[in-house]
Amino acid sequence: MLQLRGIGKRYPGVLALDGVDFDVRPGEVHALLGENGAGKSTLIKVMAGVQVPDEGEYLVDGKPMTFGSPKDAHAAGVSVVFQELSQVESLSVAENVFFGRLPASPLGTVDRGTLHREARRLLERVGLTVDPGTRLGFLSVAQRQLVEIAKALSTDAKVIAMDEPTSALSYAEIETLFDLVDRLTEQGVGIVYVSHKLEELFRLSDRITVLRDGRKVAETPTTEITADELVTQMVGRELDAMFPRMARTFDPNDTPLLEVTGLTSDMVHDVTFSVHAGEVVGFSGLMGAGRTELARALFGLDRTKAGQIRLDGRVVPRGSSPRAAERGMGYVPEDRKSDGLVLVSTIRDNMTLAVLRRLSRGGTVNRSKERGVVRDAIARLRVKAHSAEVKVATLSGGNQQKVTLARWLIKEDLKVLILDEPTRGIDVNSKSEIYKLIAGIAERGVAVLVMSSEMPELLSLCDRIHVMRDGRLVKEFDHADANQEDLMTAAIGKGKQ
Ligand SMILES: Nc1ncnc2c1ncn2[C@@H]1O[C@H](COP(=O)(O)OP(=O)(O)OP(=O)(O)O)[C@@H](O)[C@H]1O
Ligand SMILES: [Mg+2]
């Protein structure tokens, strides 16, 4: 149905795509896999007509397409759910779904009745229960993702490309999406599916194409390949165990560095726990269990009603993030786009913003020391960029994530670090590097808190894991007796406890 031949795309200093062939057949799921910066999103943008390649051919149903025309791509039945959501927060959900194609009444005004009826039908298909008239700005990231998928479904799409569609979805929403993909393929729709989660590719896809540095390295039927082989194709070499368990040294009999008692906000109820210097404590739970809300309350971003936070024996005033930061707390939020990543600045500036004081003497920054720190972070996190002077705006989604994380990982005067979904959008190969960095931070005596929806991540990283449900800590596991099934059972709150 869709054929791309010999696609090449060069950006200043980067060959994003190099002679890539890619096609989609009716009713199949063709997955696209590769490290951060491998060229996946660029290829999707070429399909959508929003990016003009330097060379290549594009056919839909055997007919040649002009590059760089989103309208043509759309008319030919190619629909795309982009990695970076492009939505208008001030418009309603329905208006976003039908953006640019609002149904008109005979009077020439927008036909609200039809608009809302059609939108409601599409929202039902993606399993989103919000009123079509709701302003998009009120929706969570997950809900917006579903709106984006509803938008893709709003035309008679023959091919739907989804760029990391599940990165912000909960388990239940992911299941709904998978069911939807199954139904679409049964109807003959071809799906292009980009994800870093290998288990999703194995569950959904018929073929997997791997990109490395803009080149297609392999295309294999899913039934004929293993996870290890895919990882090897992605990196070009074999990797050690993906989630190595890291042993840590801290004395559980020491006084904890961070002690939280009875912390209560609108969304968090009577939360009590402690973390030692050098310890990594995880927070598991379903979407909406209150992990992000707990992180925000701890860092003073949300108003709290009761409770106490003690750091190093001293009370941290509640409800003030500047005071929390002053006392040595760091927080990497789930939505890192809003975490002050300065898109127009360079990787170097973004990474060292928080540590300039340490790199300076008498008011001047030691540039060679700065370069060293940045070079090390870029190498360890495998940030794909041809230099540290590249603007962050031009990096791929995952590489932007890495830069934000690096900012905190290289900060040395931290006592407590709170990480919310530290590896969202990050490729499998870079994950273990990030885990090592987190372990390294703990080793320096920092108390680390990790909020994560990925249980394997918590199991490999954490010394202890708390399970949250409805804003409360419902169960605590020591690393030695934690396993995925028990974490899930506690999170759902059914059956054995
Ligand atoms: N507008 C741009 N200007 C300059 N370079 C760009 C631009 N867009 C993408 N690139 C570069 O092209 C390469 C491929 O990026 P792309 O976004 O396609 O990667 P990706 O495979 O989608 O990665 P991720 O998994 O992180 O989303 C990267 O090196 C990126 O920095
Ligand atoms: Mg991408």
C-alpha cells in the first residue's frame, strides 16, 4: 500500500536517513525500531509529508506522491500520530480531532452537533471517556495521546503510523490501543508502529525493521527474531544483560537521610517512608496511583495539608520548591518538556546550567573542565549529536530526554534525587547506562527515589519498592522478595495482599 524507496535526508552534520526502503502491506503491523536518533521519526515525517527528503521515491497504492505535502499524504489515506503532540490546548477535544476539517452548517458556521457526535464516536473507539467539548488543556498527557489517535482515525486511513504511542499510556489504555490496532488490521489498515518497548513489538507486529544511524540494517518477520538479536541489530554489537542488578552499600541501621511522615495533599494520603543515604527506593503503581503527585508534594510543588519531611534531621519547609532545592533536593519531572529544557540553547549549556558554580572559580567557568563533564555525559548516555554545541531543538525525542536527565545526573551537591519515569522514551541500550548512572549517584551517598511504571526497571534498580494505590502506600517490598506479579497484585488491590 505504501512504499518508500531509497529515502535520504541530511541535516547539518547528520545523515538522518540513508537510502532507506520501507513498505506497508494491508492489514499488517510493520514496526520500526532503533536507538534514539536512528531516524525513525524522520521517516514517519516523510510519510506524513511534513518533511522533504533529499532523495527517494514515495508511492501510495502504486501512485507516486509528491514529497512535503501533508494534504496529499492525508488524501491518499496516510494518517500519523506524531511523537511530539501538535495540539491546540485552547480548543476543545472535538475541535482538535477535526482540526482543519470542521463540519460546516448550511449557515457556514461550525456544525457543533455533528462535530460532537462524530467526535464522541471516535473517542469511544479509542476508549477515552471525556466530553468532546472539554478544553484540551484540561487533559492529561495520556488522554491527549488518545485524542491524537482519534484524530488519525477520523479519516478513512489506509495506513496509520504511530510514533511511540504508548509512552504516556497506562496499562489499561495500552490494552485498549492494542485491541484497536487488532481491529484496524482486521479491517485491512496497515500500521507503522514505533516503540522502544520490545514486548509491544512482539505482541503486535508482523515485521520489524531496524534502523541504525539512518540506515536500514535489517527487516525480519517478528516470529523469526529474538529480543537479543534485535538489540544486537540496533547497536551493532552484543550487549551484556540488559537490566543488571546493582549491589549497593548502605547501612540499614543508620538514621535515614530522608524521613517522610504523614504527608498529605489533595492526592496523597498519609504517606510515611524513609530513604537512607545510598539507597534507591522505588514507587510502583498504576497510572493515577499518586506517584507523580507524591513526587511533586515532596519537592514542594504542590500544596500539602499535613505531614513532615526531614532531610538530614532537619525539617524541610513544605510547599516551597526553591527551599527544597536549597536543601539539596533534586527533581526530574515526568513531563520533561516543561522542565526548562532550553530548546534554543546548546546541549552543553543545557547540561551544565545546574552545575556552573562547581565548574567555576572566581566567577569564571573552567571551560576545559566543563567540556570534559559534558563530553563524558554525552558518551555515557549515548546522546546522538555531532557536537556538544548542537541546539537541543534539533535532537530526536529520546536524545532531548537524555540531556535533561544528564543535567541532574552530573549535579554533585545533591542529597536527595527524585526521578519520575527516568527512562520514558529512551532506547533499550541507553537504559542500562542510565541505571548505572543512577546507581553511581546512590553510591555517592544520595538518597534516590524512582517513580516508574516499568516494573523491570524498579526491580533492577531499587533496594526497596513501595506500591502506591489511590494516593497511599499500600505495600512495601524488599528487593530480595519483590517480583513483577506481586507488585502488580498489590497495585491492582485484588486477591492476595
Ligand atoms: N530539524 C532537525 N534539524 C537537525 N537535525 C535533526 C532535525 N530533526 C532530526 N534531526 C536529527 O536527525 C537524526 C534522526 O532523528 P529522529 O528524530 O528521526 O530520531 P528517532 O529515531 O526518532 O529517535 P528517538 O528514539 O529519540 O525518537 C538525529 O540525529 C536528530 O538529531
Ligand atoms: Mg523519534
